[in-house]
Amino acid sequence: MPPLEDSGPETWPREGQLLVQDPKTMRAIAHPARTRILERLVLGGPMTATDCSGATGLSPSACSYHLRVLGQAGLVEEVPEVEDHRRRPWRATFTSLAVGTPAGTPLSPGEASAELAVIRQIIAHSDRMALAYFEQEQQEETGWRQAAGLEQTVLDVTADELRSLRNRLVQLLQPYSVQGRPAGPLHHLRPGSRLVNVDVRLTPILDPGALAPDTTT
């Protein structure tokens, strides 16, 4: 998934982010194939429908269709410098997305549904990347096995404390984020560095009682 946030941080959306609030555009993003295409364009730079097929595993015709849908949504565009329309590559129109409306803004049913669809896709895509890594982790070098991993805990915080924590996490990660870089950081990594997916989920627990130990047996 391209660098993407929902509403929340005080600085949201940050400078340089493309703000997406239209339900139709959100639904264009909330599709597994188009998520993969957008990620490849943002991280790898421009590509044709044929390039897209090799990078995503989709057929060239499927890539062409999804690229047109993303183009209609204003998320990608054809590179005009290439004269041959049939071989003209597409590029992302952004390096980072902010999706949704400012926290506390009332949403129509259609807006709420579209925003939830994007959130579901973000979670599903991030889960797939995490599992793909852990399924082959034993093949990684020791340094990467020691550095990568999962952290999970339960916090006792107020809403203000959680908002402050979220902003501090964003600031901590910002120096390493690829967002804001020119498209194609796959080809401009520092020696020894790799792209790493970071998925921060700060979600209140709806049923705290479910965390209590079962003492009925």
C-alpha cells in the first residue's frame, strides 16, 4: 500500500499529501488489485500495463483497466513525454495519501462506507505483507531477524494521551518515511537499507471484559 493515513494526527493532512475525501475515489483505492498497482507506482516509479502485469501478477488487460479507473480518479496519469500511446507508461500523481475527513466531522452513510472500505483494505494489505515476511523469516540474515518483529501491548490512556502518543510516533517515523520522496525509491535506497512496512494501529478495545482471564473452569 502506498504511504497512507486516515485522519487523526494534529498535522493531518501533512504537507505534500494528497487528500482524498470523495467516496468514489476512496472506492477506487479500496480494491486489492488497485492497491498493489498504486504501491508499485509510488515505490517503483512509472510503468506500462505490461510492466504492471509483471510486477503484480495481473494480466496486461486487467492492469490497463485498473490503471484507467485510477486515472479517472486522478490518482495516476499517463506520462505525456512518450509518443506511442500503446506503450505510454503511467505514474502516480502523489507520493503519499491522506484518506478521510478530519476527526469529528459528520459523515454521510456513503462516505462512512467508503472510508471503512479503504481501512479494511489497508489492514488486509498490511497483514499480507507481514505474513509474507514471517513465512520466510528464517531465510533472512541474523541482523534483519533481530531488527524486525511485532510489538503488541494494551495501554491505559486518555484520548488526549493517545492523540499525543500518535503524534509522537508519526514524528519518530518521519525521518525514515519514503513519503515525499520522488517516485521510485526502490532504485534510490541507501546501502544496506530496505523498505520496511510499519503498521501502527491505536484502536480502543470495545469489550475490555474479553481480556479478563476465564475463571469459570
